[in-house]
Amino acid sequence: MSPATSAVIAGASELQQDIGPNFAVAFTPDECRVAHMRKIAAAHLRLWRVPKPTSENVILAVSELVTNGIQHGHGAVGLKAVCSDGVLRVEVTDGNPSPAQLTTAEDDDLSGRGLYLVSVLARNWGVSDDGHTTWCDFRLSSGRPS
């Protein structure tokens, strides 16, 4: 991992046993980080034995939310995934207090579909009260990863 990416990977500490597997990564806002975050998420999803169809949807959501955080955020961006009670929550935090908003893209627009994709793929999505974090939830068919 490069010095521009710092990672905290957790999941087995005494305080986190009731939460389930999780990880958090903070990184500099650079477009090349999108691919890195997809790889990190994919590795954890494999480790947690998340079924492939769900895993593919989660990775696409990670890609879209991280891209939004890089393009519209201010300063460092954070990616966090937490499994609890059969739900996998993905959160992306940036320094922009303006909440992410679902928009409608025209057929010839090159961007503007990310949150729409997330809203279709995820069970639920939203933005924190302070506007800094955009999140989405995925139901895990087997309850929670082992």
C-alpha cells in the first residue's frame, strides 16, 4: 500500500465481535484510487465469502461512491464497510458538507448515473445528517459472512 493510502483493517477485536467483519480505508482524492478501493473491497468480500452476485453489486457501488467522493469532496476520502445482522453497509466520507443527490442524466451525458446505479443495486442508500457520508446497504443472503 502506498504512503498516500492509509488503512485500518479490523474485524476480530473484542469490541467489534458483535458487529461482524469490517474495514476502513482513508486515502488521498486521486482518480487512480477508485481501482485500488475496488480491489480492497473485492478482497474483503472474498474473505467474507459474500456471494458473487452481491459482491459484484457492492464493488460497483464502491466504485460509484468513491468516484463521487473524489470528484465532489474536499480533502481525504474514507471508505468503510461494516457487516452487521445480515446487512453489509458501505460508507464513503469526504469533506464536502453538501449531501450527494440523485440526479437524472440525459442519454448523451457522460456522467451523472452513479447514485442512480447505487439506488437500483442496493437495498437502501442515504446521506448522513452532516452531508459528509454517503452510504448504501446490501442484504447478505446467508445472514452474515463467516
